[in-house]
Amino acid sequence: QEKSIILIKGPPGIEKDLIGYNFLVNGLKDGIGYYIYHGRTNEEIENEFNSYKLNIRDAVKNRSIFWIDAGNISKNGNVINCDIENLFTVSLALRQFLMVNKDRNIYGLIDIISPSLMTNEPAITYRFIEHLLISLKQYKTLTIFIMESGIYPKDIEATMEHLCDVVVDIKRVEEGMRINNLILIKKLRGKIVRGEYKKFSFAT
């Protein structure tokens, strides 16, 4: 399995998480998955998977997916709790998970960049992400980072794009009476891609 870090960025409410959810469900066909999140419980997330008609219950029952809760509020199920106000605990939780599953294909979804930037100084978050990348590249991992766009200074977004192997930018535009979702692959295999935004829609 190729070791890649993918950044999906876009404005709030454009369902970036749906892309990540589909990625995780498909990855569980030949590996184990984890989801690092903040601000919700694992039960709420499992219900959200179900609302998208994505079956995650069997994976939870079979312990092929684990929830890494950086908000430290989940209680039952395959949960690893940590605290986003102490990013070391998040790094430790992920490293422990990776070590235990080092012989398997690992698929990860990380959705704590925005809350981390809101809780910690940008420089601390950058170092945290860099350390995560170093850890991830040591294992058979394919990982998606989700980040809100348009709410942070441009240099912060540029730094996150620099750190990742693949960058996918999503935006929403009004065209007449319609609102269209547009997607652009900005970076692929570590190289900048020159392209145009294309229309796309979510199929659920």
C-alpha cells in the first residue's frame, strides 16, 4: 500500500466529511481504520455514517475501526480518548494505534486541524502535524486530513498544503439560480498540478 497523506480542504458545510467517510468504509475492505475527531461522540459519528447509508456497525463490532476522540467525551465502543489541548496525548494515541496494527493496511481520517488551530498556537499545530506525518510514513498508512478553508490566514493553508502529498480543494459557487460544488486536485504525489475546477456532486 502506498503511503500518502491527503489534504481535503473546503468551506464549512460542504460535506468534506462525507468523502472521508466513504474513504474509510472502502478502506476497511482490506485493512483497519481510525478516525481522529473532536466535538462529537463516537455514537453520534456512527449515526452520521448510518444517515449516509454507510454501514459502519459491523466494522465497530469486529473492531476493524477505532475512534480517537480528541475531545475526550466518547465513552463506549472502540474508543481511544485524548485531549486536543494537549496535542502530545493525540500523537501518543495515534502512535500506539499504529504500533499495534503495524502489520496491517491502515486507513485514517483526521479531522482536528481546525479545532487544533483554534485551541493552540499555529506553530504548535504545525509541529504536531509534522510529527504525525513522520509517524504515519513509518507504517502502511493512507490518511486523509480534513481542513476548513477561508477561515484562516493564507499562510496557514499554504503550510498545510506543503506538508501533504495530495491536496484536494473543494468550493461552492452560485451560477444563476443554481449552487454548484467544484473540485480541484491542486497537488498529486507531492507535485503541483495545473488544472481547473470541475463540477461534482455527492452520491449518497
